[in-house]
Amino acid sequence: MATLLYRLGRGAFRRRRLAVSLWLGALAALLAVSGALGSALDDEFTIPGSESQRALDTLREVLPAAGGTTGQLVFTTPDGSPITDERWAEPLARSLANAAEAPEVSAVVPPEEAGTISADGRTALATVRYPETAFQLADGTTEALQRTVEPARAAGLDVHVGGQAFSPTGVEISAKELFGVVVALLVLVITFGSMLAAGMPLLTALVGVGTAVAALLVGGHLFTLSSTAITLAVMLGLAVGIDYALFILSRHRSHLARGMDPEESAGRALGTAGSAVVFAGLTVVVALCGLSVVGIPFLTVMGLAGAATVTVAVLVAVTLLPALLGFAGERLRPAPGSRAARREEHDAASAAPAATLGDRWVRLVTGRPLLTVLAVVVGLLVIAIPARELRLALPDNGSAPHGSTERETYDAISDAFGPGLNGPLLILADTADVEGDPAPALADVTDRLGALPGMAQVAPARPTERDTAWLIEAVPASGPDQEGTERLVHTIRDFSRENAPTTGVTLAVTGNTAVAVDVSRQLSDSMVPFGAVVVGLGLLILLLVFRSLVVPLKATLGFLLSVAAAFGAVVMVFEWGWLAGALDVARTGPVVSFLPIILMGVLFGLAMDYEVFVVSRIHERHAHGAAPADAVREGAPLAFRVVTAAALIMFAVFASFVTMEDAIVKPIALALAVGVAVDAFLIRLTLVPAVLVLVGRAGWWLPGWLDRLLPHVDVEGSRLPKPRADAVPAPAERPHTRV
């Protein structure tokens, strides 16, 4: 691997015009195609084959008007008078008539027919039905519905227009989310002391993200792709793209500072740091591809989209970056006497006195390694305690930003009718086994359903286009994302299994709320097999790279601590409400149900990034004969500066996405930001050195039979050819240009 990347780096350096032209050409072509085709994103989260989805598919066949999405029109009198007063009748009737004629509307259910007039008589709710899902509605459809209620508004009624049809159908990335890029630039300038060097990781990351996202948008016309998958791809692409280029560029500058020829330096940077980048990227790709184990199509596509973006980031780092190094040439060499040059001189001296922050920190945490291990582990376990209360659900309009039309409508319905009406359950009743008239059996079933715990209201069964299929609408007493509603869905299913033999009526619960319950349940059930597959493959990769049993086990246990701490932070903010105002959290409560799987997949890959870069520098020293403790104290500081910079960049990128109003992206971004910070600073730069000093030589032990069985992988570049004498210019020949 190291030799191949060494040759690739030198080849890209020499043929830099070709390499840059190929990447820019691919980027331009994909942007042109994606711009011509337009967007084809679908944010509907479903599980094909689940009980709720099968029932929903049947419902769309037997009653198309009820199988799509719905809008809600809420009318409230301003003076407390009854909504049924004669003075409100005419503007209300005109508004409903307008709504019935609005684009794509299949039916309007007036309040009198649905029985949706509040107990105090002030508020009426009308339901607008669409045959399509919210993500299939044409542009301008919901805006047209909002205009239909002008007669009621003109008459003085307070009107809110919302419902499932107004659910967000995309994620918009604004300038606020790009603040992380500004922070990244600042960190890079401080790290390298050079604007030219600082700009290269940003340039390569933007090319990689642009290429990957454009390709995904084109692919969205071939497979179902959500806007959340695009946002995740942008976050990952920026974070790993900048970090991977940072690792390689840092090694290149180190070689240049020691007098190496730029072309030879680029090749060796690819052969050493580039090898670590490839294996680090491989762990991220493996973790993201592991999302397919869950068996949920939208999550599989999300993982594969992220994996494709990381793959592009690795390819950019090992081809485009060395080409740019070729264009920069000698201008990247630190000037003699500069801070960067002095730092490299210190790093090159294996027994240099403690002078840098990295030196001091590593010596501090390894001075009493057992105390360090106990302090880190106990501290993270305390932070992780709230994770026991983590509640999961798919977000609804109650999680929409304050002031949005869908949120105002949701709150108005909750205040007037109770939270359950925001997430009604659709129950498909099959009477094929009922002998004679099904009406008595249906009446008996609806009465018994109304008596179930957690049920607020059950409407009489109404016929569909199939004689044996009937629709029953039920309203839970709790909101769509609350535990009571989830329990009610399972209670109805249990009721059907127990009573269908005697009543002859088989019930199937569906609707958006039931679909969300099934998605959350399958995600919860899939966490253990997903974790086993991803962690198992990651252990194998680290075993190949470092040929040690302790290193992979330590890396995995550290990852689990990081995940637990991230879960604890999410609960503190999104369920307990700590810092909710400062972070503009629209509502405290459950977080998006696929957050744990996304966090585990992404964070595992990123954690292994830092593990590879820190431990590879330690392993280099150990492979050259240093004692285990000395290898840690000499090698870990070499990775301290670059890993710190990389973690700060990744934290800034993820943290900038916390500013988004989207209820899906915000908690995922916070979890990733906290997870990266904990894993980089407390696990890889603190716990790892302490553990390796504590275990001594056992840290590099591998059974002989396993050592013979495993193939040898060269990450440190020990098999690279020795530098030629002419590859290192004489001191007098070195340029003294300060950058």
C-alpha cells in the first residue's frame, strides 16, 4: 500500500496538469448534469414490507383520497363566540369551497362531518385530503391552499393552515452552516503559519464535496435519496476532506522542513500519511456501508451516500492534493528559523526536551497512567448517565421552528383538541371473514377500540371502494411522538390478533404516525446487529494495521465511551432542555429515531481516523527500537498538533450544522460534534497514551499463529525506498523563501 501510494503521489506531482484537469472536468460535468436534471429528493421515511406500510399501500388502492397526505384548516373566533354563529357561516363556507377547488385536492372534510369542533365551541378543524404524499405535491400546492382561507381571515377569524402536507420537504444549507469552514481556515492558518498551505485542504475538500454531491443529485433520479442524506454527505465531505488533506500536507511540510526535494516529499507523504488516510477512510466507509445491515432502504441509501462522499474525499487527497503540491513546489517549504522549521527540528530529535504543548500533555497523562485512565473513564460514564433516558421518534410538525405555519397549526390543534389529533391513526378493517352484514361487527369493534387505554376518540367505520375494506379513524390521547401513542399502536395490533377469530374483523394500523412507530421500532431492534458488524470489521482493520490485540480492543472501548457521552449530551439538550434556548431547539422531547445508528456509524469511522494517526506515530517509534513507554512519549506528541487541528476542524464543521432549524439534522450534528471532541481529546490524545504506557509491551503483542495468518500492511512506510542522495539538497541550495 505504502509503495503504491508513493508512486501515485510522485506521478500526480509530475502530471499535475492532467490530474487537476480531470478533477475539474468531472466536477464541471456533474454540476452541469445535475443542474439540467434538477432535484429529485424524497424525504418520506418508510419501511417497505412493514405492517403499517402494507396497510397504507392497501388503503391507497381501496380509498385513494385517504392514502395520501392531508392539510388542516383551523378556524378560531377572536372574541370567544361559538364558531357556529351565523355571522361566521358564510366566510367559513366560502373558504372551504375554495379549498375544495385548490390544486390537487381530492376532498375537504368539513368540521361538522368530522366532528372536529372544540369543546368550548370556538375552534373548528377542517381536513383537506390529497391523493399524493407531501413529497409528491407539485410546487406551489400548499401556498395555493393558504390563499383559499382569505374570506375567513377577512371576516376576522384567526386561521391556521398546516398539517402533514406542510411537512418540510428538504434541508436548506445557509451561510451559517458554512461558518465551520471559516473556523477551519483559521485553524489551518495557525497550524501551518501559511495562507498557501491553509488554503489547500479547503480547496480539495470543496472539490470533493462538490463532485460527490453533484453525483448524488444525479443519482437521485435513479434511486430514492433524501435531503438528509445530502446534508450528511456535505457534513462528512467537508470534515474528512479537510482533515485528510491536513494529515498529508502536514507530513509533506515536515519533509520539506528537513530539506527533502518537493517531489520526493510528496511521494513519501502519500506513502506514510496517505496510507493512514486510506485505512482511516476505509473504516469510515465500512461503518457507513454497515447501515445497510439495518434493512431500511432510506437508511441504506443514506449510508451509501456518505460512504461514496468519503471515498471521493480519499481519492481527492491522494490524487488532486499531490498535484497541487506540484504547483506549489518550493513555496511550501518552511523558512529556516521559522516556527514551523523549529517545530520540525524538535520532532526529528527523538530525545528532544519537552518543549511543545503536545510533549507536556503526553508526559502529564502518562506520568500516572492508571489515574488518567480512571479519571477519563469515570468522567465519561458520568456524562453518559442521561443516555439511559434517550427517547426516539420521527420528527413531526411539533418539532418545526416556532413561527412556521405548520408549527402554529400544530400548537393550535393541540390547544383546542388535544395533541392526539395531530397524529390520528388510520385503521384498515378487513371484514372478509364476517358472515352477513358487517355493520354490527364493525360497530362492536369500534366501541371496544374506543375503550382501549390511551384512546381519545374513534370514528364510525366508513366504506371504501372495496366491499370488505373499511376505514376507521382513531385519535390517541397523546401526541404522535409520545410513548403513549406508540403503546396504543401495539395495543390495537394485539387487540386485532386476539379478537379477529371471534369478531371476524382483522385490523391493520397505518398512517404517518404508525409508520413512524414501525420505523423507530425496527431501528431500535437493528442497533445490536449493526454495532456488531461495524465494530467487528473495524477491529479486523485495526488488527491488520497494527498487528496487536490491545490496540483494537482499546480503540473500540474508547469509541463506546465517546458514543455514550454523545448520547448523554443529546438527552441533556433535546430532552432535558439544557442550553435549548441558546441552541434554538424548537421543542424538547424525542430525537430522530435513526440518530443512534447514524452516530455509531459515522463516529466509529472518525474515531478510527484519530486512532490510526495517533497510534501509527507511536508504532513508528516502537518499530525503530524505542521502548513501549518511550515510544508513546516520543510518538504521541508528533500526532498531537495535527490531530488537535483535525478535531477542531471537524468539531467546527459539525457544530455549524447545529444552527440549522431542521429537527433531523440538528441533534445529529450536535451528537457528532460532541462525539468528535470527546473522542479526539479525551480518548485518543489522553486515554490511548495512558493505556499504552500502562500495558507496556503487551500493547504490541499478537499470538504467533495469528501473526502468520494475517497479511502484512505497511502504513508507516517502512518499505519505501530510501531517499536518494540528490533528493535532499545541500543546505546552501535550499531556498530561504518564507511562507
